[in-house]
Amino acid sequence: MPEKPARTAVPIHELIARRWSPRSFDPERPVGREALLALMEAARWAPSCYGDQPWRYLVADRFADPAGWEAVFACLAEQNRRWAGAAPLLLVACADTRFGFSGEPNRWGAYDTGAASENLCLQAVALGLAAHQMGGFDAEALRRACAIPPRFEPMAVIAVGHPAGPDRLPPDLRERETAPRERRPLGERFFRARWGEPAA
Amino acid sequence: MPEKPARTAVPIHELIARRWSPRSFDPERPVGREALLALMEAARWAPSCYGDQPWRYLVADRFADPAGWEAVFACLAEQNRRWAGAAPLLLVACADTRFGFSGEPNRWGAYDTGAASENLCLQAVALGLAAHQMGGFDAEALRRACAIPPRFEPMAVIAVGHPAGPDRLPPDLRERETAPRERRPLGERFFRARWGEPAA
């Protein structure tokens, strides 16, 4: 897997700097039980509003449960099916739209689930695994395939596996696999206490 | 600051295990420019749908811009104003409700912003700082105070600073500062490819 560390004005923690979203996975190599537990634990200990832990994850393992994995895979957008088939794990991140303790609407459901998924992806980096979040899927098909209740919103499907080289990919994706990562300048995303005044 | 590492079934990366949400900050000690840049860079390199980077952060620094900081602080809920006044930095995390490249609704705005904020809080841990996200604030007052456009949704105010001991806090908060962290069991949040069937 190419190393594509974030290009930053000052050093940041290497775990955060090294995370990116590869598309090339080793199709033959499962993710072991201990690694899967570590991914789940990392997500589990993310922060959440009122400690409500509004995230739910469906774990589809191609080796342990081929039919379950296939059901999730079939819901992916075509451009994701081009590469995600090699990933041994597909994790569906779902956000509770309500608080578990009260049933009232929870405006932080997706925000907190995003934090949990980021923890999970960073733990993947720590384990030498590759993780790639996808927004391209048929949410209604996924609901039917996995019996996701209406109250929960499927937010992402996360492909996880052992990384492979760019050579496994078709030419256009191979190019993206090795291209530098890009971000907007700090001054476009970080303001002083007044909107639009760059903080950096 | 008390150490409250996550209690996990298998080891996880120490950066993720050590993160928690303290309420006690050293009121005399600012967060330096280099540390602030590192916090922003960590958030900046989070993943996002289509790479749209839907997050915006307002940075209110009590030392560099007391009036800006005060304006944000005044919007916090009373229970947060009891302790957050010691924090030198208050960061307002806002989520774009639309894609920057198209103007179409972005259902991942809050999800991606939650990931960026988690990166920021983990970078705080790496720097020996304390970070605590709050959902308790008056969002409309915050919009007015900081000129946040209607298209963006304020999701959290993040208090950041150098940690102090629990002794600085009133008795009830001191107790929470030293209490163990709690999470729901894995089997309640992680399912197999079928909703409700525990994955662990």
C-alpha cells in the first residue's frame, strides 16, 4: 500500500497523518477475530452526546458469512463494486435518529457515528489494515437486506481488509491510488470567532 | 488529569484508549499557536464524502480574542458554563448541509464533521491537552454571535486547554471527573449482517 502521509503545516500524530482511503485489498486474507474486536472497541469508545452511543454497525464478513457479505455488497454503487469486492469486511455504519434513553430526536446521531467510524478507521491504520468509507450505496436496499429499522439511518459502508498494491486495480483507480491526497487550505475551513475571518 | 483508559476486550491504540472528556482546565495557560495549528491540521485531514470537507470551525481564543471567546461562552448551557470558563479555547464545529461543489443537500455533513472533530480531540490527547465536546448550547444565539450562515449547522462547542486536577471543580463535577468511563456492551452496538444479531 502506498504511504500518503498528510502534508501539514506542523507535525500531527502519525496515526492521523497516515490514514487514507485505499481501494486495493488482498482478497485472500481475512481479518482475524482479534483485529475485528479491536476495530469494534475503538468505535465503541468514541464520545457521544449524553453518552448515548447512537451508532450501530453491521459486520459482514466474506469468509465467516458469505451470504451476509454478498447482501451488503449488492447494495453498493457500481463504482464501488469495481473495487470493494476484494475487501473481506464490509461494515455498515448506522446512526440512531433518536436518543436511546428518551426516544426524543437526537440531532447528534450522525455526528457521533462519524466520530466512532473515524476511531474505527484509525484503529485499522494501527493494525496495518486498510479501511475505506463509502457513501455510494442504495440505502433502501440496504435496509431491506439487513433489516435496518426505520429509526436508524445507514450512513456509510466501510470496506476493511489487508492492503494490497495498486497493481491489482484497473488503470483509472490505480492512478487515484497513488495520487497525492488533497485538502482545502486551513483558512477556508477554520475561522476566528466570526464566520469567514480565516483563523490561519 | 486522571488517566481513564478505555476498558477493552483486546488492546486498542493508546491514543484512542486514552481520550476522554475532562472538565478541569488550567485557566492561566493558553494553547500555543503550534498546538492550535496541529489541532486544525488533524481535523483538516479527516475523510469526507466526495472529499467535500463539509466542516467549518470557529476558533475562539480567550487570550488572543477575549470578546470573541466571551461571545461563544455566553451561548453555552448553564451546566457547561459551570466548568468551561477555564478553557482557553472554545471551538465551534459546524456542518455544511450542502455539498460545496454542487450546492445539493449533503446527508454526510454532520457525519463527516464528527469525524473531523474526533481527529481534533485525538490530536489534543497527543499534545497532552484536554478536549471536551459539548452539545449543550443555544444554537440560534451562536448563529447570531458568530454570523453562522443558515446553510451551516452548529453541531458542537469543543473546550480545549491544558488539563488541571479534579480539585478545581465543584464536588459533583469532581466526582464525575474521577468516575470510570462507561460504554454499552459490544453486542448491543455491533451486529452481524442482520440487525439485532450480536457480532460479539
